[in-house]
Amino acid sequence: MMNARKPPRPLLSLHLAVMLFGLSGVIGRIVHVSPLTLAGGRVLCSSAVLFFLLRLRRQSLKALSRTDTLLTLLAGLLLTLHWTSFFESVQTASVAIGTITYSTFPLFLLILEPLLYHEKLSLRNALLSLGLLCGVLITVPEFSFSNRTTLGILWGMLSSVTYALLTLVNRRLSRSYSGTWVSFREQGTAAVLLLPLLLLRRESVAPANVLGIAAIGFLCTALGFSLFVSAQKHVSAQTAGIVAGMETVYGILFAGLFIGEYPSLREVLGGLLILSMAFLASRQSSSSAA
């Protein structure tokens, strides 16, 4: 009898990392603090861990050029908007809405990259974008700002657009610096931007909520990022992109398992269309980058 082959360790690390990413939305849903406090706590925790890793590896925090300094500031601002709007989407609507709408970012990449680099938008990308729009329209229950699901979708789309822009900035910075270095710089910048706002708000946070914020920062972000980056060294970009697309699935599964929150039929149908378009977009991005 032949022994069943065990899945390779890098693939397991990828899935574990994406599970942790998906879990962050569930924790953000049940922790009773504002999205701003969640985002601020997340970057404070994760940037502290990343700083420790850089010092452990004896990587120098060398001075940046003027252009890279501006790009780093932009990345920090985009990261602040991304995580704040993501948690706003999750808390306003549901984990399903927050993760489904966030997963549209590969399609925004296909649109934004040609615009920023003065390239022609292909017919295939235009059709993928149309499919994305149809998926979002299916998910929207009614076009009213009084509907919490609709508001959650709008917040989620903002989270998606800002993440797509952040990805483009990171591609520019990653040409000269390591992934850990870039992440520390942008998360540290986000922490500096958010800290004054947190001090001004003086939001009361219960000990249980502090643990939730710490879990998002240390477990879901710092550990998840480390596992994902380490695994990427041993798998193709396409494999990493496909596994990363599972974040929505894991998030919805965890929401059902831990808090009894399940997506509606409308959300399932719209989500399937959005995820299909995002999957095709990820494959194209990986192929062009190869």
C-alpha cells in the first residue's frame, strides 16, 4: 500500500497564514472598540514585532531618498485607510461583506496599473471589471445609505481600492528593500499617524478587548505575515495568490463557527462571482509578473 504524500510545509504555512488573516475579521467583529482603535492597535503591535525582527536580523534602518520617504508616507496613509475601512465594513455589515468586498482588489490592480503606467486597458481586464461590478450589484440589497449592508459594501470597496494602491506602492519599494523592511516602515508610519488620533479619542477599552486587539496585531498580522512571506520563497506567485484568495472563505467559515454569522443567498451569489473574477485577475497578475 502506498503511503499518502503529506502536503509540503510551505503550502501548509501559506494556508495557516491566510487562516490568521481571515480570523482578524471575526475578532474585529466581536471586539467592542471603534475601527480606528482596532486599526491603531493592530499597527502598533505588528510594527513592534517587525522592528524586533529587523534588529534580530541586524538589518539597518538606513535613511531613505526623498522619493522613497514620500512613498513610505503614502503607504502608511493607505494602510491606515485600508485597515480602518475594513474593520468599519465588518462592524457595519458582517464578516462576509467585509471580506468579499476586500477580495476585489486584484481587479482594481488591473485597472489602476495601466492608468498609473500609461498603458492601454485590455478588453479582458475591462470584462473582468464588468464582472466585478455585477458581483457587487448582486450583493447590494438596496441603494440606500440607511441600509447597513450597503454601507458595509461601500466601506469594503474603499478598503479594496486602498489596498490595491498600497500594493502598487509596495511593488516600487520592494525593488530596493526587503519585505520585512517595507512592512515595518509602512506600519510604523501608520502607527505614527494613528497614535495622536487614539490619544485624542481616549476610548475606554476593556481588558478583554485589549486581548482581542493584541491577537489581531501579534497573531493575525505579525505571525501571519511572517508565515506568508517565508512560504512565498518556496512556492510560485500564482500559488500564493490562489491561497491568498481563500481568506474570504476562511473568514466566512470562522464567522459561522465562532459567532454563528452566515452569509445570505444574495451575498453568496455575489461573492462567488466576485471571487471568480478576482481569481482570474490574480492569475493574470501572476503570469505577467513571472
